[in-house]
Amino acid sequence: MLTFTPNLADRFQGGGKRGFRVLDPREQMDLIHPDDAELLRSILNEAAEKPECQSQSINLRFVDNRGVYCWMRCQVRVLTDVRGTPELIVGKLSDIQEQRLKEQRLIEKASVDSMTGILNRKAADHQIAKSLSTSEKGFLFMIDIDNFKLLNDTLGHAAGDEALIHFVSEIKDSFRQEDLIGRVGGDEFIVFMSNTDQEEAACIKAEHLLLRLAEWEKYALSASIGIASYPRDGRSYHELYKAADTAMYQVKERGKNGYYLLNNKGL
């Protein structure tokens, strides 16, 4: 039976009000995040089986009286009798919410392209590869700004930066909120549209982006867009990236300002 000290009741939902049969998988521990309950059971079992270990710790999410999950570090230790038989497990909870938030902010900062606010190359590669492992279908878009070097050289870097920021805003507006968007080069971007095999929908996204770019009056912007279908055109991220890149260069060879869906059609 797991019990908490009374001061938990002041902060956490259900804390300290009753005991929990923590080793019973049917027991609902309403003050702990459902995904973390099994972790708590595991560390308590391990502590009981290995009383010679001085202490063990784990990070868990507790729900406070506002209904917000907060990260806590839980340290446990086994108390034994004179014969070394485990009698009791005691634990200490430490608030690490602010520490976790700081760590998350650092991770997010390291993952973001400083100018455009989207994923940088390393983060985009990692997150898209991760998404492929859980998606059964999708489309990878390689998007390159046409003649960007010329714009930069003739109008200056400030104009180039402004064009990049506008370009990214149009990509965001053209795709779904859940789609992964990254900057993989100076004027090259990548988008992974997951959980769809509707080729028409992928083509509509590309057409919509091209139309929005053409409507911007400040600078002349267009793009070459290559699209590869997952898993048809590649089962790994490397294979899919190469396929989308090949499709993009098909557009460039045809005069730019268009899209090409590998093994299908283009504009």
C-alpha cells in the first residue's frame, strides 16, 4: 500500500487522502499521469527486489489541484530489518518542473532555425525520420526558392532575409499545422505531410503555395517543388529525401516555378 504525507493533499489531486495499491495494475492512481503509473510500479518493484541498492530515482508527472501536470523527481529507498529483510520503502518527491521547462526551452532553441522559426536541418532530419517510423503513408516535399541568389545579390541581404521570412509564412499557411516544416539549406526547405496517400491533396498543396508566392507584390518569388510518396518512393528517410530531391530537379530542368510528383505528374 502506497501512502503519501498529508502535505501532498494541499498541492496534488487526491494526494494524501488515501492509500494506493500501487502494485495492482488495476489500481487507478489519479494523482499521477497515466503513462507514468507503470514506471512508478517498476521502480518500487525493483527497489524491493534489490534492497542492497541505497536509492533509486525516477521522474514522474503529478497532477496538481489546478489539473496541470508537474514534473517531480521521486527518490526511493528500502528500509530493512536487522536480518536485511525489506520492511518498508520510503520516498522523497522534489519539484523539478522549472528545471524541465528550462531544459525543454534549450532543446527547442537548439532545434529551431533562428531566422525563420521553423526546424533547422538537424531537427528536421530527426523529426521526419521519427515520424516515418509511426506513419504508414505520407508525402515529402523538397522546396527550393527560384533565383534566390540573384535576389540577394541585386537587392541586398536585408531583402533576401525578408523574402525568406515571407516564403516560410506562405509554406506554413499552405500546409497543415501538424506537418513538419524545416529549413535544410539557405534557400531550400522540406515538408513532411504525414498520414495521407491522397496524391491530389499533395498536388493541391503545391499549387496553393505557388499561387500564394505569385501574389506577393513586393518581390518576385517562385519555387521549384519536388514531391515523393512514402513508402512508394522510399521506405527510409534517406531514400525518400533523395527521391524528393530528384523530383525537385525535374522542375528546375523544366524551367522552374512548378511542382513534380515523382512517378506521377507535374506542373
